[in-house]
Amino acid sequence: MSSTTAGQVIRCKAAVAWEAGKPLVIEEVEVAPPQAMEVRLKILFTSLCHTDVYFWEAKGQTPLFPRIFGHEAGGIVESVGEGVTDLKPGDHALPVFTGECKECRHCKSEESNMCDLLRINTDRGVMLNDGKSRFSINGQPIYHFVGTSTFSEYTVLHVGSVAKINPAAPLDKVCVLSCGISTGLGATLNVAKPKKGSTVAVFGLGAVGLAAAEGARIAGASRIIGVDLNAKRFDEAKKFGVTEFVNPKDHDKPVHEVLAEMTNGGVDRSIECTGSINAMISAFECVHDGWGVAVLVGVPNKDDAFKTHPMNILNERTIKGTFFGNYKPRSDLPSVVEKYMNKELEVEKFITHEVSFSEINKAFEYMLRGEGLRCIIRMDA
């Protein structure tokens, strides 16, 4: 595969966002070859995550257009740049919105996955190597998104943001593991670490929250309580191990008090997956004193402030944060794929829609209407 296209500009189709909130347009783009420490991937399947929609709508950041969005995907290495030794053409890989340079203090620490060089940067629309884009249309640069830009048949990434995986793994399934599913799963398995038989509350039953519930199921939790303002999500959540449901709107007392009454003083672990500051505070205050651990996953608004009485902490409750489920992309994602291959982790139930690349705007419509979880976009159709 590399012998015909390596070192050359590739012309291919990409879904370009020309301006905020307007439908993506399928365009022919030119994709430059990878430079030093870069990889050019052929994307076979991609999926839409809420983060793509958020930045496409230009909420909360410096708008940068025209841009190619997309960051949950699966593909095959087409060619590699100078200095890349652990990937070769033909390798199957997941692109990741964050990275692992393997050289910085964070990468060398067993406790962190927040790479100094490659951690998520939503404002940057160019490659680190030379400050330029690898995408163009008639000489006009098209900006990258979080270092991945998977809404293109070919894309260029820093090698540290490419996780090599088992070639037997079906890319149309495991592509969803490159962002939201791993974030929720890891928040439970790597950070909350519930013991077998414990009680876990999950705030927010979107894809990330259901992945957190799936993690609690895998860990052997005896009770998994889903908390959500949308009662329509409760039936779907049963497939992910959720055993009980609480809708805060159904109660005239704070939800942390409701959960404390249900669980003889509080849950053992809670995972917050909404980004709502009130849900974050409730998730912390609902855990049992002495041993309870709350894990925050959702991203708050920039002006939010977390407020709780210090006695809640002095009474031996723990609050933790997590980024991408504490998974190091290159070192750890291959083992998450193996969980799927070994039938420990079910991925299919997260995939509720599938569209062809030419119908990519349908995926946005599904998400904006709150329909389903993940929509797979087939690049070859």
C-alpha cells in the first residue's frame, strides 16, 4: 500500500465544516504526506461524539474554520514519516484526541496519562512539527481538530496519538473505543475501582455514563443506580447493568439525600458524567463517609465553581478527577480492545445508528435530537 502513495499528496474526500453550525460539505481535499514523527492513516470507520458537535457549534472556544472534525475512528496506517519506528504501513490503529509521547514526566509516571506534548488542545488547528495544516483545497489550508480530523478518508496525526491494535479487531466496532466509551469505562475501572458487591451511582446516562455503568458491571457491582433527568434513558440503561433509576425531578429533596436513603448512608462509588456542576456536587455528597469515592468525568462550564462543606471531605469521602479514563493511549488502548475481543466488554450495544460518509450530516441530526448513542460513519460508502 505504501509503495504507491507514500511521500505523495493524496487527493480524497473529506467532510469540511466551512462555518459554525452549518452542514458539513463533502469536498475533495489534498492530504500532504506525513513529516517527521507523523503518521498518515486511511480512515475506514469514524463515529460522531458530542465534542465534535460542541465545537462545530462554536460553543466555548475560539472558532476556527474551515475545519475537518472527527476524533473517534479506526483505520489502517498508509505511510509513516521520518523517525516513526513502532508503526508501519498496514498496521490497524485507533487515532486518539490526546497522546502519549513516552518522554515527558506525565508519560513516564504510572499515575498520569496527561502528556505534556500531546494532551488535548481544541484551539490548535495545525501540526506541531511545523505549525502548518496537512489538509488543503486549492492551496487553502483546512484546519485540523484535536490532532485527529477523522472526517476525512485520509488524515495525518502525530505518532503519539496513534494506538496500534490487534488487526483481527473489527474496526467498525472498536472505533468507538478511541474516545467516549474508554473515558467512561476507565473512570470506573481505573479510578473509582469499585469492589465486587459494591454500590455504584452513575450520574448522566449518555454514552460515557453507560460506559461507566458497563465498567461497574464488569467490576461486579451489586447495585448500579442510574441518575438522569431524562426518564426515556432508563430502559436502554438496563442493557449496561443499571439496576435502579433515580430521576431528580421525581423528588422534593436533594438527590444525594435520596441516594443516601436508598443505600443505608450513601453509595460506595459514584461517577459523574454530565458536566453539570450541581450533578458534580451531588455525586460527591452521595458517597458514604469513611470509604466513598466520587469520580468527576464531565467537563464543566468555565465559570463554574465546586462548593461543598469541608466536613464532607474530613469525614473520609474522596473526590477524584479523570481524563480519558486514565488510559495512556498507546500503552493501554490495545488492552481495552482485547477486552472486547475476549467478550469481557460489549461494544455493539453502544452503536445505535450507521450511515454512509455522504450522509454524515444525518449523524449530527441524530445527536442533536438526542437519538441513540453512537452513529458509525462508513467512509467507503
